[in-house]
Amino acid sequence: MTVTVRALRTEDRADIEAFARVRRIALPFLLYTPEAIAYDIANSHPDAHYQALVAEEDGEVIGTAQTAVVHDSAEPGQGYVNVYVHPEHTRRGAGSYLVRTAERHLAAAGVTRSFAWVLDAPGNRAFAARHGYRSSRTAHFLRLDLANGKLPPLQDPPPGVELRKGSDFAADPRPLFALDSETMSDEPSDVSYEFTDYEAWLRETWQHPLTSPELTSVALVDGRPAAFSLARTDGGTRYGTMMTGTARDFRGLGLAKLAKNDSLHRARAAGYAEALTGNDAGNDPMIAINKWLGYEICATEVRYVRELA
């Protein structure tokens, strides 16, 4: 049996579906659809040098990788490669071929430091170490059974606070961009981001096919967006939270909890059966909110880094 690595054929619907299928099996804690994968490739920033790779064994896609330059950081030379192989096709060289191909791509684009997320399992961690990566921080995937679980009761907003849908900002979502930018800059991360490109945010976040403005909840204080929970769906039964956060001036008032609970209640009413989200292991305020909402940790991943120079 021969394993080969090549670029994903973006014009080939079957190839994109195979990529999505492997990702869903290897990483079932995130939302993946063929439409979303094709959209990400078509709308990636030119400076990201984004590339999607597949590993094939005798014509069958058994592994995937996504790699790109972190172009929106003040620190140059950073990139990432995230590799996921079908659990039934590991130990055949697919992961190693994908890593080497991705690192050559990053090096050609001027990257000197490569980051990767690795599921926290002994085999995965040993794989990363063998390829010269050292471990950094951890993060958790969380799941909530919307169909059968019990959500906290809906809360009445405090005086001066109003809950709105994200779709209410369809004509001008720029206030949500400003809020997302501020909260994202305070997220725990190995990489510092400069989240300033509104047009890129529109393409990559707001107009993304998984994003659901209708299920996104925004808490306004005296008419100003102060907290939000940005929702995504797979168009079927799965709902995910891309980002939940509060502007610095309004933290400690319970507004993120208010917004996320509102979004979850509306997602359940719309027929979504499963809610997914993620937490950095050091983000104690958000961990507390998700625990209050009923989320449970279903997997952990570890951030790894390697100097390519």
C-alpha cells in the first residue's frame, strides 16, 4: 500500500467531501461541512498562503492537513499546521508525510515557527515530539446535549440591558466586529493577533456559511454592544459557539452568560440537538460559564510549537 500527499482539489466536490469526512471522524468536536471547507479555501487571505492537503492510500483519502501563515500578527514568521488522520489508518506514514509537506510550504512562505494542535493522547503526543515539536498550553472541547439536557432558565436582562439577535445587525455589523476584535485580543494564545481588517472579518467570520446571525445573541448596554455569543451551525442538528465575550468596560456583570444562555435556548427551540464549544484551559471565567450552562469536557488538545529555522 502506497501513501501519497497532494493538495486538495478544490474543484472536485468528491475530494472536498472526503476531506470533510476524515475531519469529522478524527475531530468530531468541531463543525465541518464540504461547503465550509470550500469557502475557507476560496476566501482565505492572500498573505495567509493557506493550503489544504490530503494523504491518499491507494486512492482513498485517509489524512488531512490545513496549513497557513499567521498573517494578522505583529510578529512575523509564524504559521500553523494541523494534521488529522482517519483513526483506522494511522501508523502508515500519512501523518509524517503531511507534516513534512506542510512545513516545506510554510518555510517557502518565510515561516520560522510552526504551531500545531494535537489531541491529548499518548500516541498523538509522541508523534508531535518525534517531529521536533514541544508542548505548550492546553484547551478543551466541550459538549452539551441540547435535546435531552437541561439549560438554566432564561434570565431577564438587568435595567439598561437589551438582548438582540445578530441578524438585527445585518445592515451594519461593524459594531460586532469591534466587539469581536476587542474580546479576541484578550483570548489566551501563543500568538498575538492584530484583529483590524473589517473586510477580512466580514468574509472569514460574518459571511461564513456556518455562521448563524439568527442564533447569535448580543447584549446591548444603553444601545452599545457589550457582550455577544457568536453562533455557528452545520445546517443539520449541531450548533457551535465560535466566540463568546464581553467588552472590557462591561466585564463582571454576567453579560456573556446572559447572551450565551439566550443563544442556546433559541438553538434548542430551532431544533438543534447538540451544542459544541471550546475553552482554553486557563480561561477560568468562560470555563465557569460553560459549567453553569451544563457543558461537559469531551476531549482535550495540546498546543505544540517547533522552530523551523
